[in-house]
Amino acid sequence: MRKVAIVGIGETKFSGAQDKTGVELFAEASMDALNESNLKPKDIQALYVGNVLGDFSEGQGMVQSFAAENIGAFNVPASRFEGACASATMAIRDAFIWVASGFYDIVLAGGVERAASMGTPLATRTFAMFSDSRYEYPCGITFPAVFAMLTHLYARQYDIPLPRLKEQMAVTSVQSYKYGLLNPKAHLQKEVTVDMVLKGFTVCSPLQLHDCCPFSDGAAVVVLASEEVAKKLTNKPVYLTGVGQSSSGPLSNQKDFLPRLKAREISAKQAYDMAGIKPEDVDIAEIHDCFSIANLIAAEGLGFFEFGKSGEAWEKGGADIGGKVAINLSGGLKSKGHPIGATGAGQVYEIVKQLRGEVEPGRQAPNPKIGLTDTLGGDGGTLCNLILQRGW
Amino acid sequence: MEYKLTFKNYNNALKKDTLLGLKCNQCGTVNVPPKMVCGSCASPDMEIVELSGKGTIQTFTTVFVAAEGREAEAPYTIVMVELDEGPWIMGNLIDIDPSKATMELIGKRVVMGHKVFPGDKYSAGDMTRPLFRFAT
């Protein structure tokens, strides 16, 4: 397998409801990525696009074909990826494999979503579709409800009194918002304190408003090229050195593992093994903090902290710059935002920027070399991880 | 290969307070919700069994923000119950004020009735779920 590098990146601001169409958002991010790569649309050999709910949010299916034509990648193969919130990471992983295998040299991968433009009632209904439609939705499951149940299970599993756990969860939210304030691409830019988190209205017990990420609109795109091509295009190629992906069924069928998510541990191990690294080698990580509890579960599943102990680690700065691994310096899903089909590509955008040293000073990690991205879809139904390393 | 216990049959049985599952002839695991193969050993050699509907609460949440079309139901409590036969199943809990659901629920024994969700435009029909109440 050949080495594959990211040679250019592009991203729109993540935001609340806005007026640009999915194709328009994807096109803007794509042209930025292409311009950065010193490539033209005709150089793209294939498109890999994450888009989960375009059919519902704007009555647009098959967005990838319209996007390809729109940006001048005429008649190339264009594929859509749907793994709920993991979609863009899936798209990038797939694109990586096609280039690594030698089938293509230059491809475009990323995602777009208009989750905010749907409005909360429809977004809540459609996000519930990532759970089992017949065996879970009749109970009134919603996406936050899945993680709310995991929160109670986590408290019981690790014997942490719920009020204590909620404080630890709040600390992770506060850190995300702190960095989002410094990220001009972030959706929710505001200062949030632990007190504000604990006083917000309850969405699903025990998750309160600031334990939850927003619905967002946005797009993010990367250009992948083989090592040989990458060296001609840039002197700062970021190599994808490890990829992983795994799947799971409904929550109740994961009973032997919860609150751990087996799919993540399998996916992360694939990525670590492929890259030949261990969790402690990771300098920066963009992980799936759709809810504050998800931060804790993810960090532990990725091997950064001991199970049941990540809350304490966060409180001691272990998940911050200067700690064991700097997590969600973009502001994470919580503050940077969560346009679900695009989120994974947004994470890659952030890691590439960090590795290049191009991020705003207050949130730039000091000289990072290895980054990891982590996205989860549904009830742990899809997990996807990428490891990125400096090629200079 | 025929799907042994379809949602259609599971749904109809549950409307009569009957919880059906699949017992694996190879490894003995009881599977619910129904699948093509056993969740433990992946064998399709399973037979339909009737479960007791009794179990203990493993986790829960009370939902205050409902999906489109179901606003009138909120607030409501979802529980994950470990059935006496082993598998976990999701359902709703009655007999309590949803806003007063606490960690004290975990470990409580429950018995099962049912409630039909009539479906919405995305549903392909009505769908029944277990409705749990405390065992006396």
C-alpha cells in the first residue's frame, strides 16, 4: 500500500440555520481545498462525500453527484457515505484506501450537512433514525436519550455519585467552549462555566443544555494524494498513517460492554496498529463530544485515560495543552459545532492546521506531530478513527 | 433462508403482552430483539420462545425534548431492562412521575405490558414497545 497525504483542506464556518444549500457549502469548501493544493477541479479523480440528512433537510438526495458537477469534477465517480455522525470520517477513510491501493492518485473527500436548517423538531426526529427504528424508536428514543442512559450506566459502573460525574462532564464542556471562543469557524462562541452547565434546562435526564452539542450547518473537504504526487504539490504533506472503522447493532445488544463502546475500541486499535503507535504517542485529538459524557467515554475508549478516570484527568488538565493529550482544541462538537455529515472532515481540517502550526495562538498545541480523529454514529453503530502525522 | 421471527410477528405478539425472542439451539443464548442469527455465536439455528417480560432496570432517562409529532408524550421515561432470561430490552416505564426518575430506579424489578406507537410518516406502520411497571 502506498503512503497517502492530505495536500489541501477547506472548511466553511459551522453555524446555525443559514441559507446556502448543501451543494453550495460543499463547493466553497472544495474550492478552498483545491486552491490550497495547487490543483484544478479536473485533477480530481473521484469524490467521497459524507451527507446524512440532505434528503430531509433540503429534499436533496445524491448530493455528491451534484457537487462533483458543480465544482468541475465532471463525470468522475462520486459516492455518498452515511454512518450518521461518522459519515465524513468514513468517506475520508474510504478515499484513503482507494489512493493507498493505487487505484487513484488524487481524490476529494469530506462532507456537508444542514442539520440546523431543519429546525429542532425534525432534527430530533431524524437523528432518532440512527437508533433502531422498530425496537428503540417506539420507546421515544432520541439521540440525547442514548447518551443520557449511558451517563447513568457510567455513574453506576464506575461508582461515581451522579452529581460528581456531572461536574466532571461539565468541565469537559467548559474546555470545549473555551477553545471554540478562539476559533473563528466555530458555531457556538460563548464563555460557559461549570455553573452554567449545571443550571441549564434538562434535555434528557441527566443531560442539560450545555452537555449537548448543537445542530449545525457546514461543510469541510480535504484533498488526498499519493505520496509521489503530494511531494510535488506541497512541502507540508500530512500523512494518514492509520485508519479504523467498526460497526455495532442496537444499544441493548451491546449489553456486555456498555458503557464502553466495543466498536470504538476495535476501530481505534486498527488505526493504532496500522500507524504503529500507542495512545500515549498522540499529541492532539479531535474526539466525538456530541455530549459531555461522550467526551469521557471516547477518551477512555481511545486509551488516553483509564476507564472511569477520565473525568478526574480532565479536571487536572490532562486533556488540555500541557496535559497527556490535548483534546478538542477546535472547540469540539460542542462549541465548534456538529454538521453531522461534515464533522469528521472538520476534525481532520483542525488536526492538519494544528500540525502545520497555523491555528490561532490561544489554541495552538506546541509543536504537535501526531493527531487522531474520532467520530461515532448512532448508538455506537459506526465508529471511525484516523491517525495523521506530519510529513516534514 | 427465511427470517424466523420478523418484526411483524414480534409486534403482533407484543400487542397481546407477549414478548417473543429467539433461543439459540447451538449455544443456548436467548436473543431479543429478534435477529437473523444468534448474537453470541452467529448461528441461524434458533427457535421462537416466549419470554417472561420480567427483569431489572439497568439504566434509564427521562426525555423532556421529544421528536417532531410526539411532543404530547413528553416527559416520559425510557428504561433499559435486563430480562430474567439474559438479554436487555428497551421500553418505557410507568407508575412513576417521569420528572422524579432517579438513580434509585436502577436494580428495581419490573414486569411488562405494552404500548403501541401509532407510527408517523417515516414509520411503515405501527410499532409496539414494552411498557414496564414495578413488580409488586
